Amino acid sequence: MSLEQFKNRNVGTQNYTTVDVGRKPETAMEQFSQVAKRTVKGELFVGLWVTMRSMFKALFKGDMHTVKYPFEKMPISPRYRAIHDMLRLLESGNYRCIGCGLCEKICISNCISMDTRYDENQRKEVSEYTINFGRCIFCGYCAEVCPELAIVHGPRYENAAEQRAGFSLFEDMLTPLDKLNLQQEYDGFGAISPNADENIKKTPLAY
């Protein structure tokens, strides 16, 4: 199309096709008849057949295009900051936390509370450790500052609760002994060393 033809706004020279839409129904009976004719058209049953066919494949043939949550979950990134996990030593099964309290001090939302004590081997251990997930903003500072990589962010992200005060105890975040071989390790500063059991007994003084 040339520029002159584009500038020509005379609609009388255009070739339009008139569509016969019929007469507008006036009475109630004519309106009902129009609705009934449009309802029983083939396009409606074609759409219903496509829906029923997809439902039949999903229910009886296993052709499901959705995730069966919570039985199936989508994979998440390894850098995703979800519910915290407390890791254990792979050799002895003891927990790595030395009770230094750095995670409690660096927490900007003031949601970590911990208390320590000395056991019979004069090794400082955690007697009480709680995280209020109602206040936690999952910033990751506690995991970054931990010198022993004892606290990390795990893959659990279901933290819904009926109460606003959602606490998680130390035992709830600790890796179970029967799943110690499935514990995921992280490289970097504070990673586990071959002689970690001997080094972890040399803990700092109580703060």
C-alpha cells in the first residue's frame, strides 16, 4: 500500500462485507429460542469433549500435567533459604554447634534464642535453641557467620501454623541419625574437615 492510499480515509471506497446477524429478538419466547439454538451448537460439545478427554487421561492413564502436592514437590535451587537445618559430624554423629552464639548475635530480627552448658567432658553444648519463624526473615546471616557450618538453610519451606508464635527447637532442625548419610555438605569457609571430632572439643569460653 502506497502512502497516498494510506492517507485516503474515504471509507466509501473500501470493500466491506456485511454479515447477516439476524433480527434482534423482541419477545421473551424469541429470546428463549435464540438461547436454545446457541446452546445446542456443536462448538459447546467439542469443548466439553476436550475437557473430558484430558480428565480421563489424567485419572486413568496417569497423564497428569500438574504436580501432586504434597506427595510431589518441585525442585528448588540449592541457594534457596528455607527452614534451617542443624548438621551433625559425619564421623561420630555429634552435632557441630559449639555454642558460640554468633548466630544469635547477628540475627537482625532477634528471632534466635540459645542457651549453653558444659557436659561431663567440659565440652560446651547447646541446652536450648529456638528460632521464631514468625519473625525470621530468612536473610541467611546466621548460616554465613557460623564458623562450623552447623546451621544451614534446608529445603523445607512449609512453615504454616495456626499460631503466630511458630518456634522450632534444636532437635527438630537436627539431622536424624538414620538419615546421616543423606546429609548434604556445603563447601567453603567452615566446611567439615577429616579431624573435626578432635577440633570441636576445643571450644571457646562461655560468653
